[in-house]
Amino acid sequence: MPFPRTVPPRPSPYDELAALADPPPGDLLAEDDAAGMRDDDAGEPWSPPNHRRTNRRRNRATGLPTMAKALVWVLTFACLAVLADRWALLYAEHKASQKLKDSLHLTAAPEVHIGGLPFLTQVAAQRLDSVQVTVPDVPAGRVALTQVTATANDVRIDGDGPTAVRGALLRQVHGRVLLSFADMNRELGASQVAFTPHGPDRVRARGALRVAGRGLRAQADVRIRRDGLRGITTSAQDIRLDIGDLATYRPGTKPSEGLHLTAASARRLTQEVAKVKAMLAVPEIVHRLGVPDNVVRTALTDEDKLHRLTGTPRFLHALTRVNLADAALAHPQLIERLGLDMSLFTALTKLTRPQVADHFSFALHIPRPPTGSLSLQRVTVGKDGIEADVSGTGLLVGH
């Protein structure tokens, strides 16, 4: 039995119209992706280029080495310029030190420091801002100045460059001079005299002095003052020579000068009847003590009254003020009974005040410059030594 014939359904007119229309965007992208995958199967997958970011990174990577090289060159040239400037400065300081040594006839080369930066531009302008000079051990007569420090401003130099400086003109110079106590003790005292400060214009000198073969302690107040424009002079005052703790001798003719018992010696003397009676038996001494004659006569015969007379503080004070030198020549036995050596006493009386003063006094003068002026100003005594301000004008160095 034959099967009935199947007739395919007729397509809808709407489907036919839809087939004629353009494919949707999604389908186009899918087709393109499929085509791209087929075309690039052998290479890397494709991605859209970003021209803006790629160019910026390339410019930065290209320009960075150039800037770094330029910076390195700038730093290199700056370091070379600084090194050249410092080398020229050190060379100029060395040459200036040698010229100062030769010009001022110094025993040691001074230290020279040139201020201001940079140095080469100052040389080109032939003018230095400031120059500091420190000169050690400057000969100044009997002693040597420990240190002279000076600063010169507005220095005009004469030369064609840092290695060809012929000289310099120091228009204004201000500095300070120091004479240390250590150098004074070494040069003046020969380890026998020591100097210490004793006020703004005085120095206390202590040492030893041999008289008649006996070593005596010596002491003096030395006054410091300026002598003229370039000198310092001293004068010894209140000179005393101690004979142990027995007596003190001050050379001179003033009432306070001469031979006097010390306070300890006078106290011991009043406790020895024989010695105190020997003193009261000398009219010159009784007159200087200011004790009435009838009191003395009574004390010489009555020991109780003698002790009451000699035991008072007033009598002890008066006894230390009596100049034994007045009565020693007329009564030499009195000096011997007091424990003094007559030969020593004779040598002391022959020792003049200038002779003793010369043991402690000294003078000094700073060198005279070849040109210009250099002078000392205020002179004072400090804890380290004698100090003085120094100023100068128109000093020419190196010509």
C-alpha cells in the first residue's frame, strides 16, 4: 500500500524577509573574531594599539640618560672648579707665609688663612676680603712674643694670578699680642723666677736670689705699661727678700723698707727675756717703738711688767715695723743675738734696689715694619700672660 506523499511546509513570508536583512552586530563581531583567529593562528593574538601611552614611555626612556649625563658633567666640572680654587688658595697661603717670614725677618713661618669664597674671583679682582696671620715666637728684645695674631681687611694684591703674586698692601690690620707666663718663666727666670697675674696691670714675680752664698726667697710686684708705640716696659715694686721666717729685707730708704722682723719671729722674740731686753737696751729701737723711757726702765727690772709690755698686740705690731738696719751698724752684737748673720746683713745693705729690680724687670718691642705703621694699643695682664692690642695701616708685604 503506497504511503501518502509528504509535502514540505511552505516557508513563511516573514522568514524570507528576515533572511534578506543585515545580520545583527553581535553576529558580525563573532564572525570577525572567528576570521581573526583563523588568520592569526600562526602568530600572536592581536590587540588594539595604544599610540599615546607608547610614545610617552618611549620619550621618557630616551630622555633620561641624556639628563643624567648632563648632571654628571655639571657635577664633575663643579668639583674640578672647587678643587682648583682650593689648590690655588693653599698655594697662595704658602707663598704669603714665606714672604711674611722674609719681610719681617721671622724665625718661623707664620700661618696664613685667606677668607672669602671663591678665591680665584678675588684674585681676578686683585682684592682679598680678609687675611688672618698667626705668627709664633716673634723676637722682641729680651723675650720673644709667644703669639701675634692679626687680621687684615681690604687687602690689595699685586700679581697676575695666584701663582704670580708679587706682594700685597694691607690697608687695615688689627690683632693681638700674647707674651705667655710660661715663656717669661723660661726666658727670664731660668727656672728660678715665676710670673703670675696680680691685677689688670701687674704681675707677681717670685723666685730665688743668692746673697752672700745664701739662697733667699725673692718677691716683687711688677707693673706693666706701654712704652711708646711699639714697646712694653716693666718696673719692679714692693721688692722683698725673705731670710727664712726670721726677717724680711726691702731695699730702699722709705720707712717701710729696710730690715724687719716677721710676725712669727717677733712673737718668739717676746718670749725670750734675754733677747727682748737686748733690744730694749738700744735707744734707737725704743724710740721707734714709741714706748716711754720710764716704762722701759721699769720693764727691764721687772719681768712681770716686761711680759705685760711685750705681750700686747700693739707692741708686737710695732716691733715688726722697726727697721733694724738703723741700729745694726752701731750695735752689731744685736743682729747676732737676733740670729742674723752679720755677713749676710752687710751684703744686703750693699745690694741696691736697681740691682734687685733688674732681676724681675724686662722690656720688649715689636719689630718695625718696612713700610706703614704698626703700634701697640691697650696692654693688659690676663690669666695666660701679658696681652696687647696691635693695629697697623699701610703695610706693604712682599716688595
